[in-house]
Amino acid sequence: MTEQPIAERLDDVETAVQKGRKKIDWARQHMSIVEHLREQFEAEKPLEGETIAMAMHVEATTAVLTEALAAAGAEVAITGCNPLSTHDDVSAALNATDNITSYAKRGVDDEAYYDAMHAVVDHDPTITIDDGADLVFLIHEEYPELIDSIVGGCEETTTGVHRLRAMDDDGALDYPMFAVNDTPMKRLFDNVHGTGEASLTAIELTTNLAIAGKTVVVGGYGQCGKGVAKKAAGLNADVVVTEIDPRQALEAHMEGFEVLPMKEAANKGDIFVTTTGNRDVITEEDFEVMGDGVLLANAGHFDVEINLEQLEEMAEEVIEARDGVTGYVLPDGRQLNVLADGRLVNLAAPKAEGHPVEVMDQSFGIQAVCAREMALNGAEYDAGVHDVPDRLDREVAEIKLDAEGIEIDELSDEQREYMDSWQHGT
């Protein structure tokens, strides 16, 4: 059965809309890039006639982006990309906005989650904006008739880009997608500062426990893992990194972190944070040697990094230790605590707000200009995964610097000629 917009599923829609609008307005005050673009979009209407389907974390910063796209002339249908990351009040406020229909609701089961995604696709999109690639995959699997009318899309996450590149390698991706995650204005800020700060903040808010003085084990030293490790060290934790890539392991070592296999790190850690985008980062052999009271959190997109099926099989009892914390009591009395059901902790934990607003402003600025690029120049891109054009990445950086009142140097003609020439030698 196709899901109804969220307004049909809330008891007090008016109150929810008011609360959501406050959250959105607060975020908007701190999102100078998207606000700058929204003003341009309102004047120029670059998305006039487009229908945009979105599967995102529906919270306040996402709402600011969504309203900017609607202001650009698009009809927008949006749903969640994770069952626990939606803010119902924000979803209701979006649904009350002209040209936007929101199907996102927190805490839905898998069937309702995909019913809502089907409802979004039923709007017959011409552009898709995805977080995790579930929407793109659904369209390819069940709505192939729509592909010819879709000019392109954007993907936000590490996990989603991995999926899209795998589709592309198999010749299964039939329309162009921008790898928003991989562009500098996203990965150097959102992945490092956003994931790092937001994940640790969510752990502290969920548990009311300190980071300082504890040993934090970070699974993976990609951009997200670097952020978690560096922020944890800044909070005076001892940090251990686990890795499968020799270069990233060496980088972690050279930056002062202890590097161990997970099976050796497991009996040292107090807090575990997975950031790999892969499955089974922490498994039964690790649970067997962990200390009593450890905290297990995942900062990757899907809930597969901590093998909860194995942990549940091992447990003698499963309890709600605290709101957002599930305690798995083992036969020997040890209790291993999983935060946010193993879903991405910075958004799925009960008090989590996601990445800081200013960080998401940069990422969503990239999403906005990429949607504009697909609408205006989509015919120039073949099916497959594309890097974000450097001119768009620089445009967003320049908007941010201007908003911050930061000036930088410019190359002189002589410097530019020197850098462009191969003829200058010793």
C-alpha cells in the first residue's frame, strides 16, 4: 500500500508544523551558502518544470535545502533514508510548504520505509537526490520506465557512492549521478568535522558519559574515521584505529594513533565507533573479549557494521539500558551496550541532531548547485558516476568565504603564466 504524506499520520499536525518551522528557521540563519543560492534560485528559477525525488535524513538542515529547491521552481517529494533519522516535526513543516510533499516519518518498519520511497517515486521524478542510494537502486529495479525521463541525480554519502560505483562498474547505472560525497567541499568538511563532532556529541548525549580518559576504538580511517579519531583525541581520549588499507593504517600511525587489528583492539576499548561503510566490522570474536559496559556505536550509513545478530545470539538477556541504549547481557554477566540500534549514531540516537548546521550548509550547497547543473546541462553527462565539476565546488567555497568575510590572494598574470608553463627551469 502506498504511504500517505506525513500530515495524514500525525495526531496534532499544527503543533508539529510550528515546532518544525522553528527548527528550520534556526538552521536557515546559519546556512549562508544555501540561503545565498536560494535567493539566486528564486530570481532565476533554474529548476522550473523539474520534479525532484529525495531520500534524505529529514531534519532541519535538509529542510533548508529542500525549500531552496522548491524556491528554484521544482516540485519536490521527499522521504527518509533511515528509519530513525527523521524529525517528524520537520517533516510536517516541509509537507506544509508549497510544492513539497514529505512522506518521512520516524520509527517506521522496513515495509513502511519502502512504501514511502515508492510514494516519492510515484511523483515521476526528473532529478533524484539520494543519501545511501536506496532511491536510485529502487528506480533501477522497479521503475525502469522512468529512467529515460530522469536527467540525473546526486548522491551524498560514502556508502551511497560506493554502491553507485559498483553499479557503474557492472554497467547497471543508467543515468548520470554526481558523487557529491567525493568532492572537496563535502569530504574535507562534512566527513571529517561533521561526522567527528556529531558522532561523539550523540554518544555523550545518549549516555551522559565522558569521552575523556576512555579508550576510543575507531573502525576505519577514511575521512569519517579521521574525524572521529581526531575529535576523540581532542577530548582527551586514548584512540586506537583499526584498518584494512595499509596506507590509511600508516597515516593513522604517523598521526599518532595506535593501530591494531579489531580482534586486538576489542579488549582495550571503552567506546567503539565504526565508520567504514562495510559490514561485520565488529563481530562475535570481538564481543567475546570486550569489557563490561563498553559502548558500541556506528557512524556508517547502514546498520551492518556491528553484527547485532551475532550479539543477540550470544546474549542471555537484552534490556533497554537507557533511552537509545540497548544492553546485551552475556552469560558471564558482561553487558555490551549498543547505541541507536546500531544505526548511524549522529542521527538515529534519540537526542541526536546530525552534523553541525554550518557543516551541512557546505554539503547541501554542493547538492543545490549539482541539482541546478543537472537541470541546465544534464544532457552533457553520460550515464554513470561523475565527479562534481571543480567550478561548482569552487563556487560553493567562494560563497562561504564571502559570507565569512574572508579574503584570499589572487594569482598575478605572471604567476599564472609560470604555473601553466613547462618551459621555466632552474
